[in-house]
Amino acid sequence: MGPGRRCGPLGRDATFSTATRSRTHTAELLVLGLNFRAYDAKNETWNMKWLNGLNGAWTDLGDPKLGGVHVDEKSIWYILKESLAHHALTRATYTNISPDHFTWRGERSSDGKIWEEFLIVDVHRAKN
């Protein structure tokens, strides 16, 4: 496998989805949707999509035109075109990945050259 094409910390057989719901400090619904991820072993790459639950729109996460999904032993990252935000691009980076935790870092850019961090989320799996 070439650089950036390894399956990384999630393993080869990983297929999963996550639900996201975020509210503003006034309890207004800000983000609602599902994130789907599946590893394509034949092409040694990740396929990832976001389904916006507020407007029904699909977003390709890791579009090959924007460099695809980058994976190494410690992180996963990709760039996406923003359809709702006030900036053109978002770079999402996932680190500290374990079976019940990861850190999600968001950076925004208008030109793809200068990036500004706008989000850090520590995500923990809910206990049954």
C-alpha cells in the first residue's frame, strides 16, 4: 500500500456510522445528521459521506478532487467543500482514535492555503 492509503487505526474491515446533533447556547438546532464510513479493500481507500438531517443533502467527505482521505497510524483527515458554512472549505482531522474515543479537529479556509482552527471535539462512545 502507498502512503496515505493504509487503512490506519480503524482496521481493514471497519464500516460504521455516527449520528451528530449539536445545538447553540440558546438550544437552537445547529447540526443534525449521519456520517457514514466504509473501507474499500479493493481500492485501499475510505468512502465517507455526510447526510444532513436538516436539509437532506449528501456531502462527499474526502472527495478525490480535494485530495481524498488521508490515513496513517495515528490520524484520518480530509477536506470537504462547505455547503452551509460561511467559509469555502473545512479540513477535518481525527486523532487519539480508540474503540471508545477520538478527537475531532475542524479547520476552515477560504482558499485552501491558510487554515484556522474553529472546532475541537472529544468524542466518547456512550455506555450502555
